[in-house]
Amino acid sequence: MALINEKKQLLVVDDALTTLEILQRNLTSQGYKVYTAQKVAEALKILEVTPIDLVITDFKMPKVSGLDLIKHVRENLKNTEVIMITGYASIEGAVRAIKTGAEEYLAKPFTDEELFSAVKRALDKLDIRRAGQKQMQSKPAEIHGFIGESEVMQRVFNEIEKAASIPATVLITGESGTGKELVARAIHYSHKQASAPFVPVNCGGIPEGLLESELFGYVKGAFTGATESRAGFFQTADGGTIFLDEVSNTSLSMQAKLLRVLQNKEICMVGSSRPQIVNARIIAATNKDLLVLMKKGVFREDLFYRLNVIGIDIPPLRDRGDDILLLTHHFATKFANEFSKSIPHFSDNTLKILRNYYWPGNVRELENVIQRLVAMTESEMIEAADLPPMMRFSAFRETAFNRTLAEVEAEYIRNVLTALDGNKTKAAEILGIDRKTLREKLKRFSLSDIR
């Protein structure tokens, strides 16, 4: 993890000159700038004038011990980590070092790999804390309704601006919860026709038998109950934008009708044979791989290429780096204001877990988690123990290659359902299956009791 890219500065303190030289040489080879001191008094002088990211100190030294140095660092330098090394290893010494504030405890002799790993862990923790502090101290800027500074999101913002400048059809792809509708709205409201209607349609939420009449409207007498003519979503969006969310859920016959709209810019109301011209920009979205669906024969190739004139792929939250911390602060502030509570702080360990969690439900899941934490946590400091169990223990789950495919699949389904509070419709969307298939898997894996 490299949240902060500047060269890290390390201070190694040991009364043995040979040890200092070896550690300095090895750590310098890893790209660190390394200062050395043979006494605690020398180390304190360096710390007074030099910003040090990590102190690596010996335990037993003449006059003033390494424990005293650790205590000084912890009391005076909030943005400096400490590693204790010693040739007199003992459980009591390790406990004292950790209690005093050391991040790591290494017993001599240790390998280069053990040293490098300990240094990386300590600096990773420091980076997360610094990033968290940065987000808490500044209000995150919104761009097109998004909170994000990562490189992958800068690419998305650039693509939104390009798509907004021309009236071409757009296909937005991305996992459930990544913000596909937010991208569609950003494109529409950044266009010169922003005052025209924006009409969102959830194709997966409308029964197949009703979708055509909802999209294109119907004339009086077209079917039982059609006592008057009614305009559809396309007529409502005329002159503006229609957003077809989860377009992959439409049938082949409906796809043919959508293709006609794209080719001729005309529709036919149900029960009518006379076409109507509509001038609505189409933005479609899906959380499924349309290329795979095309190979299976359940999505039309010609429709795909008509929709995918401009393609925008939204990255999952787990690939957005420090945006997770930005969003954590944003949601914490938002819900603290809503609940008339103080804005909470997050412990270093909590931020680390949030930063490294897989987030199958993406931004929507993060928002739900932070809302629950703000509502339910009484303390102003949110600790790792306050997080949902599946997040606290995700780092310790078994990853060895000794599980069956069924076991891995069952665990993933369980995690997704738990993250979404048992919402099977949303879980099916994320898993890329329909609700019937999900029900069958829940029964097979004995997961039906998840709520």
C-alpha cells in the first residue's frame, strides 16, 4: 500500500555500530532515507529537527532505554511509528514494548524479510492514519455528485465531460452500488439540454408484460383496462434523456424494439400502428457483462453496438484507494448532522479494515455501514469492535487452496447477503443471477436463514 508517495524517513537507534550500519544499508536499498543514532539523546536531537516517519530502536541501551524513547515518541509525535528490536527477547519485554506504544517487536537475529515486512506494516498503518486525518480535516469536493480523488475516478470524470459534450448514446457498466445512475444524471445535467427531462427507468423492476407499454405508452382499448391513452417514458423524455437501467434484463423481443428506436428515433404505442418520432437521448446501464450475454444468445449484438457508442466503466469501490476514507468521512458527517450527533472519529485499525475490505455492495454498502455506525455507536471514537463481524474477521478468513468450489461460492453468497442486510434482489444483481437461481443456491447451501 502506498497512500502517500514521498520517500519515507526512518531513524534507527542502536548502541552497536555494526547493527546500525547493516540496518542502514539494508533499509536504504529499499528506497528509504535512513538516519542513525547510537544513543537516545542523539535520536532526540534528530527528532527535534527532522520529520521522521518510523523509529526503529533497540531495547537495551546505556543510560536511557529504548522504552523511554518509545514513550517520548508516543507522547510528542503523533505521526511517527515505532518498531522495537532486541537481542534479549522475552514475552515480558514484548508486552512492555507494545503497551508503551511500539507498533512491532522484532527479536534478534531477524531476517531481512522479517525486517522489511515489519517496516512496511508500520508504514502502511501510518499512511492510513495520515490519510484519515487529511479527510477529517478537509471537506471533500463533489464532482458531478461523486466524492473521489483517485486516478480511476478522475478518468470517469473526464469521460463524463466528454459524453456530456456530444448527444451520443452512452452505455454505463459497473457493479451494483457503484453509482451508474449518478453518472447518467451527471451526463444529462452537464449537457446544454440540462433543463429538459431526465427519466430513469429500472428495466429489471418492471414485469416483462408491462415494460413495452411503460416505455412506449398505449392507446385507449389496447388491452383490458386501457380506458384511456397514456404516454410512455420515451414520450415523457422527449427532448431530454431516458436512462435505461439494467438494460440486460430486457427480452430479445424488447431489445428489437429498442433497436428500432435507436435506428429510426421512432416508437409505436401499444395498440397503435402509427409510429411517433421521439428525440430522447438514450443512456443505458448494466451490472452484467453484455459480451458474455451476447455469446449466450440472450442479448442482441446489434443493440450492444448501438448502445455502446460511448462506454463508461465505473470502478468498484475496492479499486478506488483512499476514496474509501474520503467517503467514510463524508457519510459520517452527513449522518451525524442528520442524527444531531457529534461527528465521530475512527481508530487507525478501523480505518485499516475499512480501507482493505472487499466491499461487494460498493458505495451503497459503505454508506449503509457508516449510517449504522453513527446511529448505534455511543462513543465519539469508532473502534474495530463496532464494525460488523464479517468485516472485522475478513482478513483472517481461510485463503488456502484446500476448499471446494461450493464452499467458496457459499461463503461469497453469505458475505454479499450479509453486506446487504439480506436484500435478495440486490444480492442477485451483484451475483449476476436471477432471484430463482439465488433461492436455489440458498437452499442448497443452507443459507435461507440469512436476514
